[in-house]
Amino acid sequence: MAASDQLTGIEKKIYKPLAERMRPRTLDEFIGQGTIAQQLKSAVDSARITSMIFYGPPGCGKTTLAKLLAAQSDSRFHKLNAALAGVADIRAVISDADAQLRLNRRRTILFIDEIHRFNKSQQDVLLPYVEDGRLILIGATTENPFFEVNAALLSRVRLIRLTRLTVDDIIKVIRTALDDPDRGLDVSIDDQSIGIIADIANGDARMALNLLEQAATINQSITVETLKEIVGERIQLFDKRGDNHYDLISALIKSMRGSDPDAAIHYLAKLINGGEDINFIARRIVICAAEDVGNAAPMALVLANAAAQAAQFVGLPEARIILAQAVTYIASAPKSNAAYLAIDAALNDVRSKDCGEVPSHLRDAHYKGAKALGHGKGYRYPHDFEDHFVEQQYLPTELSGTRYYRPTDNGVEAQLKERLKKFWRHGF
């Protein structure tokens, strides 16, 4: 009997989806994310829960971790969705949290889903309460918080980056649902079908459990044929060599990086034939254009981005032609990963050491009082000089002489290298 057929009458009115029923009840039950769950458990045990922002893809456990922290620390839990809530909603929660802390000595966790959707004024309302600890803020976002969250708020929270769950993690999630007699599903399913669900879920535990539950409504004995009824062409069967979603996309990228257009086209064909999402393929092509071709052939990124938009616009089957053009160009283009190495090296310095401040002559001098602070003093405008260049200090003093970008001798980048060597004779 399918799972939905086991419920009748009032039970159907209160039926919870499998993904909701199977949320971990304790941090010890949480699957994935390495040691993060244990670190959070230590924070609960030592009563040192601080405000934090969970940054990661859908279905990786952001909401679940927030609820577990509230439950295991005996804190009150309020949830707001930033897409729907306003300043009045925030103030109402803050007022209630203040009262609970004064009267009952009980702290409040405010969980804000999609916190990146809050504007600056909404985020600013939270600052004093997060800073003095009257409110524990847990934000969740799929967007890079360094671009979407105010620096003032970021400086007051712990940023925890969550990663997409692995296939093994998803398989554990599925098996937990199959083995739990109270909350799970009483169905039979073979290992191949479990593997296919884990693969299609692409690291999203919620999606995996939803697929499992949908399959259970069709047949109590879940097979590959059952899954085909749900996901159609998205299903990707494993061949005798074990090729799968991750291996194929990896092979496509490495073939483009290795300048083999024939191999790259082969793996693109396998991905398309296997029902892979063309937007996922396009995103990987765009990343490869920037990471592996870079400034050796700057048009690669322009072409890849245009191909991604065009493929989404026209859809399959015509999108195959557009993606093929981008793949063959990137595979055939000269290569450089200099820009990729440069940003990673710079980020490492920014995160690991004191890099100093912006030199005063580079600071904004357009607002009232800026000149009195010495901002802009001594700055030389490059366009006033020959070749529109004048040598002056741009890096902070603490990083003087540091080289991040090391252009190669490939393609257009060789010209950029010669130009920089001509200008920076004393330091390039």
C-alpha cells in the first residue's frame, strides 16, 4: 500500500510531508556538513550560542540547524521570511524577545530565511540587539553574504558556510527515512534506485525525500521504472563504467581545460542525452571560461555567458547547438588561470593577515570634509599623463610589492603582460 493510502479521515488533514517528518530531532542525528553539527552542539552544551548566518545551497540543512539550536538550547524560536517580513515584524519579535528575557530569563532565536532580501534599513534594525546579545539572530541565505549582507551586521555574527550534501550523505538521508518505522516510509527500493534519487537530488536532502515520497505514492515497491514516471528524461542511468552526473561534468570541464574539443563535445552530448539540466551545464561552462581561459581569450567569458542566456531562452533541442559552440570555443582557446590564482591569493591575504588600509590619496574625496582628512591628497590622475599611466602607490603599504596577478604568455594575456612590464618597470 502506498504511503498516502495508509491515511484516512482526520489523519490526512494533518499529514506532514516526509521531508518535514524526517528533520533530525537532535544535532547528533544531523547528516552531512562534516564537523559543523558537533561544533554547534558544543556551543549549545557550553551555553555559548552566538548570532550566525548559514550560507549554502538549498536543502543542505540551514533551517534544520536553526531549529535544532533553538530546541536544544531551550530558546524560543521565531521564523521570518525576509521576502515577506518588514521592519514592523522585526520590531514585534524584538519586543517579545526583550520581555521573555526580562520575565523568564529565556533567550529568543530569530531565524530569518533569505536574509539577503532584507534591505539596509531592515538589517540595521537588528544591529543593537545582536550586538548586546538580547537576540540571537540566525540568518540563512543561498547568496554570498559578503555581497548581500551589511558589513556592520556581518561583523557581529559568525558566518558558517554549508556545502551541498554529498551523494553518500543523501543516500544516508534516504536510508534513514526507510529505516524509521514511525516517521519514515514502509516501502521497498533497490540500491540502484536509491543511487538515482541521490544523484538527481544534486545535494538537496529535501528534494531527495520528496522524490522518494512521490515514488511511494505510485508504487510501494520502487524501481527505476517508478522513478521514470516522476522525473522523465531527467533520470540518468549508470552505465557499466559508472559514469554519472558528477563524473560527466568533471570530464567536460577537464576536457575543455585540456584543449580537447572532441572529448568536450562527447561529454556534453552524454550530459544532454542523460537529461541534465541545461542551466547547470551552462553555469559550469561560464565558470570554466573565467577560471581556465581567463584573459588569454577574454571573449570566452562573453561567449559563454551569452550562450548560457541563449540556451535558457530557446531551450532544448536547439540549446544543444548553442552550448556546443561555447564548449568548442573554450576548448580551442588559449588558456590561463592567472586571474583565478590572483583572486584566491588576494582572498587568502585578506582573510589571514592585516592588510592595512586604503592609502589616503586613493580615498574618496568628494564628500564634505574629506579633504580636511587628507583624502585624495597627492593623487595623480592617469589620464593626464603619457599613455594614460603614471606610477604611484595603489596597494596598502603593508602589501607593497605584493604580486597577485601573474599573466601568462598565452593569447591576449601575453599582450597584457608586456603592457604591464612596460609600465611597472620597477615592480613588475
